[in-house]
Amino acid sequence: MRVPWSWIAELVEFPTPQDPAAWEERFPMLGLGVESVDRTGDDWVFELETTTNRPDWLGVVGVAREVAAACGGRLRLPAVELLESDPPAREVAWVEVLQPGLCHRYVGRVVVDVQVGPSPAWMVDRLERCGLRSVNNVVDVTNYVMLETGQPLHAFDLDRLAGGGVVVRRARAGERLVTLDGQERALPEGALVIADRERVVALGGILGGQDTEIRPQTRRVLLESAWFHPVAVRRTARALGIRTEGSTRHERGGDPERACSAAARAAQLVQQLAGGRVLRGELDVYPDPEPARQVTLRPQRLRHVLGVEIPEPEVEDVLRRLGFAPRGDGTRWVVAVPSHRRDVEREEDLIEEVARIWGYDRIPQTLPVDVMAAGAVSPDLVAERRVREALLRAGLTEVLTLTLLHPGELEAVGIPEGHPLRDAIPLRNPLTRDHTHLRTTLLPSLVEVLRTNRVRGNLDVHVFEIGRVFRNSSAGWEERKVVGIARIGRALEGGWNLPPEAVETSFYHLKGTVEAVLEALHVPGWDLRPEGQPWLHPYRAASLWLGTGPVGWVGELHPDVCERFDLHGRAYVAELELEPLARAARTTPQYRPLPRTPATERDLAVVVAEGVAAADVVRAIRKAAGPVLERCEPFDVYTGPQVPAGHRSLALRLVFRDPSRTLTSEEVDGILDHLRQRLREELGAQFR
Amino acid sequence: MYERVEEVRRRALQELQAASTAEEVEALRRRYLGRKGEVTALLRSVAGLAPSERAAAGSALNALRDELEDSIRTRLEALRARERDQRLRQEAVDVTLPGRRPPVGREHVLGRTIEEIRDIFRAMGFEVVDGPELETEEFNFRRLNIPDDHPARDAQDSFYLDDERLLRTQCTAVDVRVMRERTPPMRVVTVGRCYRRDVVDSTHMPVFHQVDGFMVGEGVRFSDLKGVLAEFARKLWGPEARVRFQPSYFPFTEPSAEIAVWFRGRWLEIGGCGMFHPRVLEMAGIDPERYTAFAFGCGVDRPAMVRYGVDDIRLFWENDVRFLSQF
């Protein structure tokens, strides 16, 4: 809404001279955003951003009223003095409203014997400052009054209206209209239209028709000033893809009272600019006048909500300046709400009005006096934070990726058709072709992060994301938090002189990251089992088991996928469900006494067949050794000439300790003998 | 005798000085002070001297022995130190070669901002909670006093999944859920992702973050809202931060305000706030006569751009490690 300061100055009697420049700061403090200010000559034109609850601000008068209220000035509305002539308007034209629910009021004014022509310079200039082009003196008047009052108007050539009148109704199937812009439009059935006896002549509140427009030869004018339902106008405008000054104003919801005064104002100006005679009376269809509203305001409530004491006379003064009429004693006011402020419905609305004009900046800053418990973090967020910190400490960088994707991305990372992760929930109204579904896994976006970086020459990429995925299950749509990890490149920086296997990321680096997370959370009883996923290297993949089920997967990304994404190297990826981990996490681990007795260490080299997992060996050793075995860790794996083909040698460090006494060397040797025996029996192990 | 002692002394010290290894010094010790050493032999010969000379000769020889022992020890220490130094010299490292380390983990700059925001509000007694991103019209709109025909409900602006469900357009929906489940007083904050049908450009993404909080109690005032948000701004933007509250309009708050922070010479709009509309409280089963409530919602992404001097919002989502490692 473009508002020239010169127009405001015409409507307000200022108590003191005002500097328009200062209003760039003052308008926003009233709730009127200033998008830009243009200086044209000695005038200032403010481009104001108005909120949707204030239709009155779409007229200069409404803005001027705020200015007057804020600076203690007086609003001077233009005087409307109509010279009316006979015959009465109702004898030459008629208005019928078939849809009073969509058109609460329709006011028509008839002006005859007009001379259509160019507008005077002041009119052209003012319209231009407000961003409108001059058309002719009659059309310009309708636009001018709209800019002034906020009330959209339309002018019909009365002689071209079949039957000499208009009817407000819904469009019928197949009706068409050539609008003022020259376009022929098929009207949506049920749209709010203005018609004459034969055809549709205007889109109600949006745009007029070409057939009935004001032209040089027009002699008799029917002025329309109506209240159309905001939703009806919005729907039709949207359906037809039209947005006009009129539709914008109707969509905000106007003031039925204003419709009448604006019609008179327009008739007066038409007469002034185009000559002619205004016929007596208006054609006013207003079957169900809206009652005036009254709202109660209690000073005590005002103080309670705002946290500041505003003297009662000041409150009354602010309300009056805005056009409200407060009555009552010191404990409550009954405030009559003017028709142009239909947005004010309850006490809180009045409180805001007082605060706004009195000044938000004058309300102090206080801290709540309510005594409450100290702040807390919900347990799931605590666990999430711990996971995040563990991953950061493990050297991974946090990334954020979009929740939306294209299902093709799921296919591209190797999730086969029919897999539950391919069952992504679609958006009903996607905006772009690449964001059509909700992600079911972080995998595609993390692989994409690897790709983006690798093609840009960032070879070492170690990232994680804690994010939500959305899955379609039998129970309905589920929203879950998962932890995704992706690593590629060197796991050790500055690894000069080191063999590649010590430097490059491997499955075990990934596993170490996962272990770090589980350890940070003190999750007990987890287990990695060699289980594949279609998108992983079939022999370098595992599931993380917790309790009775898998809660995630880890592994090397399938070489085919690596190739498809131009990764040029081996990538390692994992995804863990956050909620089961958070549930299993021990937030308050319990102290265990530190041992006071010495430990005895032994190394044991076990030769087993290739298929026997390290974990099987460790499990068998633990079972056979019993509680005196404190630790049992593989420290070397060897295959080569010194072990039989199809076998490997696993070197383990065993630490024995009895917390109550010192174990003798003979005892430990005895346990080892027992161990070897059991390993031979259970796993066919040999010893080197 | 005296000349003899002096001659041995001179020779021994000379040879000691010439010795360049610990072994040579040990050999000298044996030659002079060993069982068959020269000094030992001289000491033995004292017994054969005239009684008048014995005392003087004995003390001169003892002094010589002590002096030689001292010199040998000193010499040995010096030589050992030199040998150790030579050995260590061979272990010299080039301190300018790169250090070996695992990669350094970095927080995403938005992730870090979100954690900072959570900490600030927790320190002010707020409880930090989380809520669903998949929302219903009920919580995202209706219970926020946004009626069915309100322009904010336009499907143009929101991602819908079906007739009733959509991706939340603001985190205020979480406020509504919490208020319905609990009884006042409450002081709750949430930070999370929201969605809007925006075309991607340098300042828009369809996904963005919002911090949203509210406080309900007997006697929660607009001035408290100003105080809490001013404190928040000082904690996040620095002690000099000034906050501006300008009147605005939201269907779910009354009075409503827009919040801006003065940063690097200009006002930066960070979000909206106000006192919860009585109808919102009513719909949450809270008596608006007895309780009042403030609520606020602030963007996270765009303020973070300004704070860290990031000129394109897409950088946050592209995850180039050269960008991520700058924070």
C-alpha cells in the first residue's frame, strides 16, 4: 500500500509540525511496516506493509487515523456534500442480491449526463504516487475513493446493463466473461458474480467486464460499492489467477457501513470531475445490518496482561483517538467499537490497541515472578545430545540434510524395489520434482554429501546426522529419529610414512565410531551380527542387535553404489535407531570398586577355521574361563604360511583377576590348559 | 717421593683429559687406582719409608687418590652425557611435519546454534521438549485460532500429505500439544524443523528451523515476554544486543509483536511473539481469566546467517566440509 505523506497531511490536523522522515521509524511502532520510502519532489511516499487483520489500513484514511492517534492530532475527513436531483435512482436502476450470505451489502449510486474524459492533473498525479494509472475521470474516481477509504468500487455503463440493473448471484455452469483486461475467462461454477438480466458483467469484487465498462460515450453511470465475502472473493480470484487492488481489499474483509459513505463520496467526485447529476438516494441492499459491537475493558486486566500501569485517562484518550467510544467507571469500560474496526472482538484486542498507541517500547522488560522448577531437558533430547557429542568426539562432522527427497534417490543407493524403505510417504502437493516424498532413511542424503565433497576434491569426509525419517507401517505413518553415519577417505590425518591400511577408513573405523556412541550412552548388551543389507558390501556388513532385535546396520557401501555416485573409494555407512538406544542408555551408571589385587596377563594364539568369528572364540573363552577372566581382546590376526590353509590365527590378550586374592601363576596356567581343551572341543581350535 | 706423586698426578690427569670414551676412562681407573694400579702400588710402598716421611707421603697419596677418583667420576659423567646426547640426536624429529590425528569433529553451525538456544532457555527455567514434524491441521492451525479459511491455511504455503495431515509450518504446534497435556504453570521451549512451500534460493529453503516457546501462569505479563526475549537476545547476540518489539498480527496472540535485534548496525527481524490469544488457551483447556501466557517463535537459520556472515542459506544444506569446518 503506497501512501503519499501529502495525502495524510491533508487528512490530519497535526498538533505540531511533523517531519515525514521520522515516520519511517514511527510507522513500524504502530504495526505498519515500511517496505520502502520514495521521495518525489517535496513529497514522501511510504510503501506500507499492513497486517491482514486491518482492512482499514488499505485506505489512506485508516492510516491517517493511526497517525492522528499516535501524534495527538485530529482526523479531518473530507466533507461529502451531495447535490442530488430527481428522479430517484431507484426509478432508473435496480439492484438485486440473490446471495446475501456472500454479499452483505450492495450500494448503488446513479450519476447521469456525465462527460467522460481525462482527469485533472491533481488526480492523475495522486493516483500515480499511489502506483495507479489514470484511465478516465469516472474510473479514476472509483480508484481514488478506494485508495482514500479502502472501499473498492466499480463503475458500470448503466445503458449497457440489460434490464438496467444488476443482480448478485453465483456463476452458472459454462458462463464466460471478457474482463477489463481483454481476456475471456471461463467462470468457475458458483463463483460470486454481478450480472444483468442477460449475462455476467463483473467478477464480484475482483474485476469488471469489458462490455459494461466506462467509455468516452458513456452518459449514465452505475457506481457499485459493496461488501463481498472475503473467502468467496479469495477463492474465485485464486481459481482464476487474478489479483487486483479490489480483490486484495475484499479478501481482508471490509466495513459494510463504509460501503455507503464511499458510494456517496464517489458520486460527489464524479459530479465534480465529470459533471452530470447524481440521482436521489442510493440503491441499498442491506438486509441484515451488522449490529454495533461493544467490548468490555477492565483496567485491572489491562495492567495484568501488559505488566505496566497506564493512567486511566490516557487509556480512554487512546481509545477515543482510534474512534472507540469508552463509557464507564474506573473498574470497567464498555467500549463501543466503530464499524471500521471489526477486528476488535474481545478485551485482549482493546488491550493491544492501548499498548500499541501508548507504545510497546514504553512497556518495561521484567522477568517472570512465577516460582517454578529449574529448566530441564526431556530425556529423549538428553540421549540425542549425548549421541551427538560422542560422534563429535569420535571425529565426525555434523551435517543437516533435507527431509524431502525423490524416490529415485532411494533406488540409486541400492534399496531394492519392494523393500520397506522404498515405501516413502508422498507429499500431496510437492513444489519441485526433486522433493516429492519424505525420506525413509538418511542413506541417500548422506551418500549425496559424500559425493558432493568428493567431486569437489574434499577427499576425507566423516559425517553424521541425527534426523527424522518417516515410515509407512501397518500402524500408520511413523516419525522416528535415526543416527546416520558416513565415512570415506583417510581416518588419520598426517599419516605420512604409514601403510595405507593404518590411514584409510575401514570397516573397523566405522565399527569403532559405533562403539564410541554405545559406550558414551553406557548401552549394555549389544552385539554386531554379520547380516547384510542390499545396499552394503555383502561380506562387510552387520546389524546392531540390542536385546531381542536389530536397531541398525553398519557396513561398507556396496561397490556398485560407490561407483554410481563417483565416490572413487570405499565408503562406510551406518544408520542406528535413536529411540531404542536412548531407552537402553544408562543415564546414571553405578560405581564399581577398582580392583586391589594384581592382574595376570597371558597371550594366547588360537588357530581356527576361516568361518569362525572372533566373537565365537571370545565367547567360548569367556564361558570356559569364568569370572576370573577380566578382559579378552584380540590383538593380532594372521593368515599365512605358518597356519594351515583355510585357517587363521587369532592372538588374544587375556587378563585374569580375582578381586578377593592374588591368583598364582599355576592357577592361571591351569585355566589356560582348560581353555585350550574346550576350544579344541568346541571350535576345533589348534594352538601355536 | 713427592716428585713421584706429582709426576703420577700430572700424567694421570693428562691421560684422563685425553680419554674420549667411558671404556678408556675405566681403563685409566684400573691403571691408577685398581688393585695393581700405580697409586695403589705407591700407597703400599709407604710402609717401607722412614717413619718421619710416612705421614706426609701417606696424606699426599691419599689426596692424589681422592682427586683422581673425583676427576674420573666427573670425566665419566661428561662422557656419558655426551654419548646420550649423540644417541638422542639420532632420534631427532622434524617438528614441522604434519601431526597425526583423527579428523576433528565439527558441529554444524545450525546444530550449534540450536544447542546454544536450548541452553539459554534452559538456564531461564524453560523445559526443552520436542514434538512431531508430521502434524495435523488441528494442532498446526485450528487450535492456534487459525480458521479453515484463513490465508495462512492456503495449501500454496504448506506441504500436505492428505486432507488432514501436513508438515508443520511452525513449532507453535508443539506449544499446543504441551499445553493440552499438562497443567499450568508451564515454561517450555522447542527447537526444530518446519516446512514451507518455498522455492529454493539464497534466502529460502523448503525446510528451516524455528525456536518456539511459551510460558503460562497466573500473572504472566507482556513485560515478562519482553524481559525474557531481551535476555535471550543478550545471551545469543552479546551483552550489547538491543531488542525492538513492534506491533504485529498473528491469529494466536493478542497483543502481538514482531521482534528485531540490533546487530552490526541494523535491525534484524528474528520472529514474532505475543500473549497467547484467550481462545488458544480455552482450546487447550486453560482458563484464560485465571492464567495468562506469552509465546514466541523465532527463526534460527536466517539470524545464524547474519551472525556468522553466511550469505547463502543453501550453504547450510550443501554440507561441503570446507564450509562446515569453518565453525
